Amino acid sequence: MEGRFFPQTALREDLQRANLSITIEADFYRDLDNARQAITVVPFFRWDQQDSNRTHWDFREFSWQYFSGTWEFSAGARKVFWGVTESNHLVDILNQVDLLEGFDGKEKLGQPMVSASTSQSWGMLEAFALIGFRERNYVGQDRRPSIPFPLDSDNSIVEGGKLGWALRWSHTRGPIDLAVSHFRGTAREPRFFVGNRPLRIAALNLVDDMTLVLTDVAQFSTVVPAYEQIDQAGLEVQLTASGWLLKMEAINRWGQGPRFAAVTAGIEYALSNLRSTGIELGILAEYSYDERGLEALTPVEDDFFVGTRLSLNDVQTTQFLAGAIVDRVSGASLFSLDASRRLGERSSLNIEMRSFAGISSADMFLYGLRKDDYVQAALQIYF
């Protein structure tokens, strides 16, 4: 049971300041054949009080796995995570994000795939055949928070076929975790087009000869998302040294406009058992850079992230993660807080806060959200 409250009146004054929704998720796992096979089924359903787009169901996972010595095979819908950084997951590309669950992209849709992996002394090698493509889903235009321009997702463009593949090699040697990957297939994040022209993120005043006025989104023509065929090479590095974690993710992508590179790098330092209380404190700092600049498909293109992770290590498993992402040039900022605590044997409380500051019209994706600060409380009950 999730309640969300918006302290500020929306840009459109007819939009509500509070909303209620309910989710149901089940997790079924069954070993077969003396643990040489396994079946996982994770159905998910959300009902939303106001937004019919957000009322939806999905299989987060629906897969079969087979284990044979150092080999593992699987088929079905799965969620696979790649990456080491906290604020920006550049290399994590196999699954489509579920924007109906939150605009930060933490939740993902299950991706149909067939995969094989082997773990050897020289590392782990994984191969994925990706079957089908899932477009991004968007919150209704008359709900909060939503994409800040009128979007015609019913007529989206998907270039080429809907099949793809990926390879990833990972290895741990001493204090170093290293992974390299390559993805070929349909881009998970779309570019946006007005007619046959790409919506330029950089200038914001112009899309070729068309003036865009963000304060009056009614002046937009229909904006259509287009998913192009891309190649992406990825690199992940993590170094562990005496309580320090040094992290980096980097990509090189082509096929989606001009070829570009992007990188996120940073550090994390852990302070354990503070003053013999059992409390653990982590301090994080990262920087993200995208060669596309303001034409990047993400607002995190030249930004710093600072944050802290606090774990009380108590019986209730109380945890906090607070942070801020700040644009190096404009100073535009996104503040976030995530907190969770078990209330009993079968329940827990999760608090989430998002707040924007210093958002100007130069921040296209965030400008329409500048009054959509919110606080969310979710009560989870387990059976």
C-alpha cells in the first residue's frame, strides 16, 4: 500500500496533490531434478487510484534454469543487472526500465531471453540471445510526475528487428573486479522526434526551424519515441582497498545519432561499527560525463553525486540512503532519500523522498517536473 504526496501545486493546477496505489507481487521458486533445474515465476500487479496507465501487470521473471557443472543455461523472462556505480548505471542495458514505478529507472521489466554462462578459472563468460523488445511505458500526461511534453507512444518507431544479443566477461582477481560487455540490438532508451526531425535537447529553442517553448507545452507538435538499432561496448571496474571502493562504468555507443562515449566514476568509503554501536556508514561520491552534453537522453550528463548510506544493524534492519545529484554547469539539483525499517515479522515501512532545486528551462527532462517534489510512504506486508 503506497501513498504519495506532492507538497507543491502542480504546473497544471487541476492535478491532484495526493495519490494511493496498491501492488501485489508473488515470488515462486522451485528446484527440480535434484537441484539441477529450477523454475522462477514472479508476477506483479499495480492498481493506481488516478492513473489508468499506471494500473498494470507484468511478469518480472518467468524462467527455467539448468545447471551442469560449471555451466548454466536459462530460458524465459529474466532481470539481469550489470554495473558497479550508485548514481548512474550506464552499462545496465539488457532490461527495459519500468517508468510507471518511478522516473529514476530503478525498477525493470522482465526481458525474454535465452542465455548460457560458464564459470572458469579465467572468469565468467555469459551469452544472451534477446527475444522481442519491450518499449518504455509512461505515466499519463495528466498525472504526476510525467514526461514534460505530449508524447504519442502509440505510434512509436522501432527500427529493424526485435532480436538482439549480448556478451559479457567478468573476473575477480585479488582486489579488482573487472567486466567487459558488448550489446547489439534495439536501444532501451528512445530518441524523440517531431515529425521526421529529432527533438534537440541542447538548444531547446530550436528543433531545426521550430521554436519550442517549454513553459507552454501545448506548442509542441506530436512527439514520437523512436528506438534505434545500436551497438554498445561496456566496461566495469571496481577496486577494493581497506574500506575504500573505487568504481567506474564506461560505455561507447553507436547507431543512435553520432557515436559517443560516457563514463561514471567515483568512490565509496565504509565506516564500520561506529563507536562500537554496530552502525555502518558509507560515504559516496561520483561524477558522470556524457559526450553528447545537453543532447544526452538523460539529465545526468555532466553531474556530481554525493551521498551517504547508513545501516543501524538493528533487529528491524533500519537503513537510510540519502544523496544529491548536482549539475556541474547549471547547479540544478535532485535530492533523494530512501529509508526502510521492518515493523514486525511480516511488515516493513519504506519512505522515499525526491526534491528538485534550481531547475531551469535548459534542463528539458526536469523542467516540467520542477514542482513535482514528493514524499512517498509504502507499507509492505509479507505472507
